[in-house]
Amino acid sequence: MPKLGMEPVRRDALVKATIAEIGQAGSLDVTVSQIARRAGMSSALAHHYFGGKAQIFLAAMRHILTEYGAEVRRELAGTPAGERAEAIVRASFAPASFAPESIGAWMTFYVLAQTEPQALRLWRIYQRRLRSNLVHALRPLCPAPEAAADTLAALIDGLYIRAALNDPEAPGAACDHALRVLAMLKDQPA
């Protein structure tokens, strides 16, 4: 078995340190030096691996989106076809998404996507995958699955932001709200 080099280990440490620093600061107002210090390395090494703060942050967002995708796949595993949309909603409000560092990263991700083309590209990929999964899940259940998926995706993002800015009980209430709207969308006449 090949030996794992230090680069992947250090990159992973920098990504996790970035998420932690942004979560603590609540914004992108962190330096590469702070990130590197948290990861236990020099800022020169962080620049060597990523080139700059924007690239480190994009790697951190890819990591968070990968974790979100894994959560969706876990929820979908073994779920009957008629309950797949509910599973996607539950995954969107999973407890891991409401850890302070995840909230900080998601919030800054939305802001960064307004000015950084690569962040906007990641956000669009996330949106397309969410919509595609919802359309697929809703196709056998409602007369207009595309419109229902658009409504539900917007609701998920909006409720996430509201829940993230409120108290610790808010994620459960947000998920319940989204599930109620999903039930209404499925009950619409053809």
C-alpha cells in the first residue's frame, strides 16, 4: 500500500482550520497566518499549498459541500422512492450543518459568491444538484416537479439562513416547516 504523503494531510488540516477560523470570526475577516497557526504550520506553507486565502476558502467550501452530499446520500440510502424528497429535506437540516463553524462557512460562502466567480460556480453546482435531486424525487409525486423543486430549494436555503441566525431549536422547526410545505406541494391537483 502506498504511503500517504504530507501534502494531503496538510491540505486537510488547512481546510479544517479555515472552517474553524471562519466559524469563530463569523466572516472572511481572517488571515492566512491565523489559519496556518491553527493548522500548526507556517503561512508560507499554506500559501504554497493553496496560493491564497480565496483558494483556501474555496477548498473549505468544497469540503463542506462534500460533507453535505454525503449526508444526502446517507439519508437517501434505503429510502423508498416516495420518501426521497423528505430525505433530502432532512439532510439539508442535519445537525452537522448547524455547527458554528459550518454556519460561518455557509454564510460567508453566500456572500463570497457575489464577488468571487469560483465561489459562484460552486454555489451554482450546489443549487443544480439540489434541484436535480428534488425534481427526481418529486417527479412521481406531484404534477409540476420542476416548479415544486424550485420552491422547495429556495425554501431550504431561506429556512437554513433563518435557523442559523436563531436559537439551537430552530433547525428542527425549520425542517418541520419545509416538510409541511413539501406535503402541500405533493397534494396540489394535476
